[in-house]
Amino acid sequence: MPKAQLVELFAHGLGVIDDARLELGPGFNVITGETGAGKTLLLGALELCLGEENATSRYAAHSDMRAAAVFVRDGRDEVVLTREASSTGRLRSTLNGAPSSADALRALAAQLVVIHGQHDSLALRNRGEILRIIDAAGDISTAELDGVRTSLREAFELRDALGGDEATRERELDFLAFQIGEIEATKITSADELSDTLEALTRLSALRDGQEALMRVLEQMDSERDDAVLTGFARALNLIPSGDVYDGARSALSSALSLAREALHDLAALSDPDAIDPGAFRELDERVAVLQHIARKYGGTLDDALSQLEQMHERMSALGQATARLSTLDTEISDLEARERDLARKAKREREFACVQLTDAVRRHLPRVALPNALLRFVVDGDDGTDAQILFTPNPGLPEGPLQSLASGGELSRVLLALSLETAHEDVVAVFDEIDAGVGGQVAQQIGQCLYEVGQRQQVLAVTHLASVAAKADHHFVIEKSTTQGVTSTTLRPVVGEQRVNEIARMLAGDQMSDEAKALASQLLETSR
């Protein structure tokens, strides 16, 4: 039994689809119906559930649109992906009932389903997926190469941590020695030295300013200068006229002059020209400048500078101790690089061989999918062959190019069917949208048979307009459009027995049902089993 199955697909409020519920079975499932009935919209609902933001069905969404896809993995684990429209028109995503994101849905979708559409394929959106197909086809394992690359990356990281190569390490050692020398030459006494020195400089500055102010006061009050205050006071006192009437005033002013001179004498005793040592002041000022420079350069504070100094010593010690390890590490890296080159060349050779085998195998299926003249080949490039692509040309003589660039929508779908015949795996569900466009007759029967064969290894869901394709399906669903009182809606139902015969007959003959069409439909169904 396939490991992944789409067991239910539900859509509401999407274009002409009011409510549609599709309960799929294992093997090959097919959806048929008239043009415009909503088959593409139904697959668009699946794309929305898979996290696609540019699905064309999004533009047909009603304000109450809701889509849900239910998968079962390994026969027991249920995965429910839903998208629904919000009042603002944006789409909300949920995963197993919990709010999620479109990115999360897309990541999970890659593990559950592959869609082969008319104009796009989730299987071939990146070269990594093509490489996965090549590796799976050739049973190629790059585990050893991946392990060597991991070891090489870790060795490079370790070497970088130990100082890098010899030249890089010497440059780092020189720079560390310069920084350590610069900090240690400063001879920082403590983390508080800058603040203590600033405080001492502030006190000395205040003392110097006070002494300078005191000297100016003494000079202006009483000195040999003619304009000294007390000298002028004495001269003015001598100008007071003689006589008893002036004696009182003269006595009071004389006393004031004496008191002033005594006060100035006391001030003079406080002055000390030798109290300020210009050399000490200059030393403090220079020390502050040096400490501030170191603090700014190494973290902002002296504490930061001292911490960095400790770390620098530890780093130098580590680099010194790493010398012996680095010599062996360089040898290890050289050996790993040589091993990587050998394994990469081996992986490329294996992938090139797998490309040849896969090319031949897929080419054998091209006539079965209505591409008898097409040429296709898998190619890889790069040191290890990881640059993978599929080159294609629809007819001999025309230049080849990337498959998705040169193949039409129908051609792309049929190439992917041919590829699925060789690479189908049970881990994912395969969806084919109108893979039979532009073909009919015997070719259509061949395509139906191919889809049936793929369905034996993985669950397949296909949309078709051809009776010979639909007749090959294990499970058949019909989507029908009807108009009631001017309102168009669709219904979706499984068909079995006589109902299925009638649907196959309709696909063969259109609305003009006939006994001959029903007989041919019965014959198609009988020969398909």
C-alpha cells in the first residue's frame, strides 16, 4: 500500500463549486465532467491546501471559501491541510486544526504530493528535485561525501577558532601583542584609577583657583600699587580737616583701616604660592588624558579595558598552545579535501551513469505517452554532479533546452508521466491535470494504461476528457454543472456500475446517448480490467 494517500478533498465557495467532497481510493482515481463544470477549480482547491499562493482558483474564491485536503501517511497518521478566506480576502492556513502558515503547508506538501499540471510541475521546480530523481534511479548515496564535507566544515571552523592559517594567526598575534603592550604600558593601578585621578585633579584645580583669587584680592586691597584700596583709604583719611568736630569721624575711620589691614594680614597668612606644584598638576592632567584614551579604545571604562586585557592574554595563550594542534589540523584538512575531491568525482561518475540509464528508460516510454519523436536526456554538471537538469526537444533536428522551457503544457505532463513510470514511489500522491490534452485513439488508451501502472505503486489522481483514459481508472468521479433559477452550481459524485457505463458513453458520444455508445463504453471498461 502506498505510504501517502489523499483520502478526502473538500471545497466550498469556489467559483461554480458550492460544496464538493471527493473521497478517493487507492490506485488510479479519475475525475471527468463537461468543460466548465469545475474540474480545474477542484484541483485548484487542492493547490490552495498545499500552500500555493498563485493558484488560479484563488481568484474564484468567494468570501466564505474553504478548502480542505486530508492525507493519510503510513496507513495511520492523518494530516489535514485547510485554507479559508478571511473577511479581508486574505487566506488563513491551518494544519491539523491549528493555525499555520502557507510556508508550512508548502513544506509539508513536498512530502505528500506531486502535481503535474499543464504549465507547471511541483516535481521540477528546482534542480534539487531532479537530482533526487537521478539519485533514486541510480540508488546513489552521498552519505560518505556529506560526512566528509561536514568534517571538513568543522575542521575549518576549528582552525578559524584557533587562529586560522599561519599568516592569519601571525597577524592576530602581532595585533594582540600591540594591544597588550599599549594597555600594560599605561600601568593601570585599578579600575577606579580614572575616577580617583579626576577627583584629585578637581581638588587641585579648585586649590589653584582659590590661591589665584586670594592673590588678586591682596594685590587690589593693599599693595604698592597706587590704586590699591587701602592705600587710597589712608590718603583720603589724611585729608580730613583738623578740629574737634572731625575727631570722632577720624577716629572711627582710622579704626576701620586698622581692622581692614588686620583682616588682610589674616588673608595673607592663608596664601601659599608654593602650595601648588605645577608639575603635579601637569602630571595629573596628562594621566587623565592617557587613562581616558585607553578607556575609550577598549570598551568605555578602565574595568572594560582590564577585562579585555585578561581576554587578550588568554587568547595569546590559546594561540600559543594551538600551534601543535594546528600543524596536525592542517594535515587533516588537506586529507579531507583530497577525500572530498575523490568522493565528488565518484558521485559525479555515478550520477552520469544513472543519467544514461534513466534517459534510456524514460525514452522507451515516450512513444506510449504520444511523444514518439521527442528526445530527452538527463544531464549533470559540477564537481559532484549536483547541477542536474532535463534537456528536451520535441522533434529531432531542433535545438534542445531545459524541459520546462521547451515543452508545451501537454508535452510536459506526458513527459512527467513517462518519468513516473520509472521513478514513481509510494511516498507521495501523483496528480495529473489533463495529461491527455491533444491526443486520442490508441495513444489515449496507452496513456490510460500508463496512469494505471503508476497507480499500482502510488496513488494517482487525474483529470481527463477521454473515455479510454477514464476507463482505466480504479475509481471514477464525475463533476456536473447545473443551473437552477438562474444560479449555477456543481455536484460531485462517484460512479460505478451502470452509472459509470453511462458516463463513459457520454464521453464517447456527447449528449446523444446511444446503444452503440453504451456498448462501446462497456467494452472499454471490460478490456481495461
